[in-house]
Amino acid sequence: MILRLNSQHLVSIRVHAERTYPDECCGLLLGKSDPTGKTVMEVKATKNGWSGEASDLTKKRRYEIAPQEMLAAMKQARLQNLDIIGIYHSHPDQPAIPSECDRAAAWSHYSYAIVSVSEGKSVDLRCWSLDDQQVFQAEDLVIT
């Protein structure tokens, strides 16, 4: 699968990740899917709503998009004749490789863009999708 986004989308994701460091950022990728891949039309930053109440994990290692934000984004996308095609988030001081927690929470029809942020600077961005065996596979990223 291929995920296409333009250079401004890439800048928006990287800036959001750097701005929220050392916490994880998160957001949605709105766009269109077709047999050749997915095309991002809009990047929508969201709040990291992770509370971690039942865990010792913090926003430095986890993210959560509130259901209200997901619903609002779905409605906004529908009005623009778009879909939520993916989710992005950052990995502060960690590689842009999905964690087990990322896998457990992933949905197979979404693309997952992960940006690695090292000491406050975005250093890598990779895309992933979940296959039928619930294993992440690298997705090609095309900057248009």
C-alpha cells in the first residue's frame, strides 16, 4: 500500500510532534482511498487524551484520541467528501517503529504514520498498515 501526502502535510505532522515533545502527539489523516493507495487531503491535529489512570504509562509513551474528537473529525470529513484514512503520532526519543501497544490498538483499514522525535527534533517518519495477521507492514510514503 502507498500513502501519499504533500510536503505541507509532512511539515504539519513534524511541527506538531516537535511542539508536543516530550509527550506523544497524535492526529488524523483525512483523504481518499483507491486501489493504488491512500491520498491525504488534510492533516488534523488532535489532543493527546491519554489519562493513564489504570497504568504507570504517561503521555510520553502513549496517546489516545478522544471519541468525541474522532466523531467530530468523521463528521467534518464526511462534509468534505473525505474519510479518515489514517492516524499519526510521535515516538519521543524512540524509533518510528510501531510498539506492541500501537499494534493492539490499530485498525486494519487505517495507515499509521509515526514520527520519531529525538531531543525535540523530528528525525524520521515512517508509515505502517496492519495486515490480515495483525502484523504491521511498512507502507511506502510518497511526498507529492
